[in-house]
Amino acid sequence: MNAHDSLRILPEIVLTLTGILVMLIDATLPVGTARRPLGWVAAFGTIAALWASLWQLNLPTGTGFFGSVESSPFTVFFHVLICGIVLVSLLLSLDTLPEDSHHQGEYYALMVFGAVGMCLLTSAVELLLVFIALEISSISTYVLAGYRKQTGQGPEAAIKYFLLGSFATAFLLYGIAMVFGATGTTKVYEIARLAPGAQNHSFVVMALIMMMVGMLFKVSAAPFHVWTPDVYEGAPSPVVALLSTAPKVGVFALLLRITYEMLPSLHSIWQPLLWVIAAASMTIGNLAALRQQNVKRMLAYSSIAHAGYLLAAFAGLGSTGIAAAAFYTVAYAAMNVGVFAVVTLAGGYEEELSLVRDYRGLVYRRPLLGILLIFFLVSLVGIPFTSGFFGKFYAFTAAVGGGAVVLALIGLLNSGVSAAYYLRLAFTAAQRPDDAEQPVRVALPQMGAAVIAALAFTAGSTLWLGIAPGRVLKAAETAAHTLQVPTADTSSSDITPLQQPHP
């Protein structure tokens, strides 16, 4: 370790200090004092972490802490995305959490601490550190899922998420143990060098499968998706906006590193497996969403389908598949956080607009929210000039380039199926309300500066990625070209992974 190692984890340090500061201030405030300013402390700390991530582009690609963590354009890409999602979720929470809601300081601190684990997950190149990062992220989200403990659904969501999540984490840990038994190391680059010639090659294969089970659970891919609808329905909508995107971003980055960088020699094994899981996730998610009348459960099954769309990019070859998957995470995050922001504001903290029919006439009752809801739903369908269109376009193009033409066709058919339930909600929101029908009376949250900024950020990002995706796509391609197996020994912190030039 040297003095510059801390710069490799600068965003994580900033987020950790922010979370500690929020908890210290919360402990000193008298009972009954408003905790809302703590949300602003967390938001400004997240902005500082975002800028720290961008600053890391000035560092040469390399590892620190004896080859445990890495900073590169790949890690910066996902750090910025995770910090952006956490920032929007914090802004959304500032104006939607009631003033008298319990433990607000802990709520904001848990969001920031969860971001520490998610960011560390993308930069870890040592499997034991991967496990620790995943637990940091998971423990925070387990607690946040049950934040509305005055309802029956909140504790139920937290318990289901915790039990099934712990079970999936055990698979990941057993996979790490098996790959250590086969190669004698838990460092990603060393495993990449030693795995092809490992004497117990079957251990490496089993390790890959078990680690994939743990990771695919976290991204709610079929058949590891059973927890998703109940958790999304029971957790507060601002928390769901975070749960449905940021942890998935971190785990997808890890999945890219495990498949393309650590075990590329097993490409003939993990690519067909991900092909099947992608097809199953798209089909099961969309068909189940068709039957849902509860909006949050519908969006939960939708997220399962979108995990399949993203996994389709893994059928691509080399950096093309990596770049397509990275771009899709950005596109999905923008539109999915946006739609949950609208659901939060339309239904209030108690989420009284839970069914599709409750949104009838939203465009007439609250024009801004109604228009934004339709816009985000159209993007989720994949209509041109939205982020959803280019996200699916690049994912399916990568699949076709990798020879998975059938998978791309399955994806296109599923996109058509998804239009049925997305547009059903959009048409319901655009319908003129019946004068004889009494609308649901909702205690609507205040449309303050924080929530307006959250809506503007998500809507602007969704539109920008649909009109001019070039800069983000270029950043994704740069990230993809830094995710390569090095030929040098990276056990020392001063040796950097070799980087292939951009073609």
C-alpha cells in the first residue's frame, strides 16, 4: 500500500464520511426537531462523491490496496451513475417523507452507506472485497425496504428481501470459496491467468455458476425474481426508485467483470446460460406484468423484463457487448427512477393510488405529473427519441453481432408485449375523468425545489439519451475498452492493467 491508494477509493471515502456526519448530527438534534436538513447534507455529500468519481479520470488506470480495488474509466462510469441515482432518490425523499416520519436521519444515512457498497462493488478486483461490498449494500437496502413499518407490507418486504437475499449471498460466497480452491487466489486478474490451466477445472465451472446465481438474484433475473413484486410493493416508492436501479447497476458491473475479465475462458459456458436467463426474464416479466392491476407490482415485473433486455447484451462480442450493457444501465436508470418519482408524487407517501384505475384522469388533475408519466412509460416501451429506444437498440444489436439472432427476436417480441401494459397505464392517465366517479383523495407531497430537480434530471436525461446518446455511448465504449484481462501480474498496487487501444 502507498499514500496514493486512498485516491483509488475517494468516492467511497466521501460517501462514508457523509453518512457518518449525518448520523452524528442526527444524534445531537433534540427530539421533535425536523430532520429534513439532514437530507440536504446527504445530497451535497453525494454530489461531492460524484465529482470525486469524475476526478479519478485524472488517475492512471491501476489498482490500490495490494491489488484489491481498481480505478479506471470503467469504475468511474458506474460510480457516476450510482451517485446520480442516489442523489435523485435523496431529492425525491426530501419532499415526500412526512415531517413526522420516524428515523429520518437514519433513512438518509442508510441511502448513503448503501451507495458506498454499490460503488465499491464496481471497483473491487478482489472477491472477498466483492463480498464485503455486496453486504454493505444489501444490509442498507434490507432496512430501507421495511422503512414503512407501520404498515404490514413494509416489514414483510424487508423480511422476504433479507431471507432470500442472504440465501443468494451464500451461493456467491460458496462460489468464491470454490474458485479459491481451484486457483489458490481470490484476486480477479490472478484468477483470469490461472483458471484456464487449473487442475480442478470443474471447481472453476461450479464457482462461476454459483456466483452467477448470487448476482442474478440481486438483479431480479428469472428464475431468481420471486422476491421482487412483494418488496417493490411494500417498500416506499423513493426507496423502490433506488432499489430497482442502483444495486442492479453495481451487480451488473460486477457481472461484466466476472464474465468478461475474470473468466473469459468460460465464455462457451456463461454465454448460453445468460442467453437462456435473458429470454426467460423478458418473457416471464412481461407476461406476468400483463396480469397486474397494482402499479408497483406491474413495474416490478417490468424490471424483471428489463433485466432480460440488459442480459441480452452479454451475447455480444467483447467490448461491443460491454458497451451496450453499460449504456443500457444508464438508459434504464433514467426512465425507471423517473416513473417511480411520478408514482411517489401522484400517490403520496401512503401510496393511495395503488391500482391502474386510480390513475384515471391524472393528466387533467395534475397535468405535469400526467405528462411525465406518459413520457416515461413511452420510454420504457422503447419508442424513438427516448432513452429506452437506444438502450434496446444497442442491446439487441450487440446480441445480433454475437450471433444471438433468436434472442434479439425474442426481445423485440417482448417489447411489443410490454407495450400492452405500459400503454394501458398511459391511456388510463390520459382519459378524461368521469364526473360521476369520485377521485381518490390523496394527501399529496409538496412540489418543492428538491422534487422538481429530481423530475427535471430524470426527464432531461431520458430525453437527452434518446436524442443525443453519443457522449454517453462513447463513455461506455471507453469503459468497455478498459475492462480487459491484463497480461502483467497485478498483485502489486503499483502495476496497472494493460489497456487495449480504441479501434
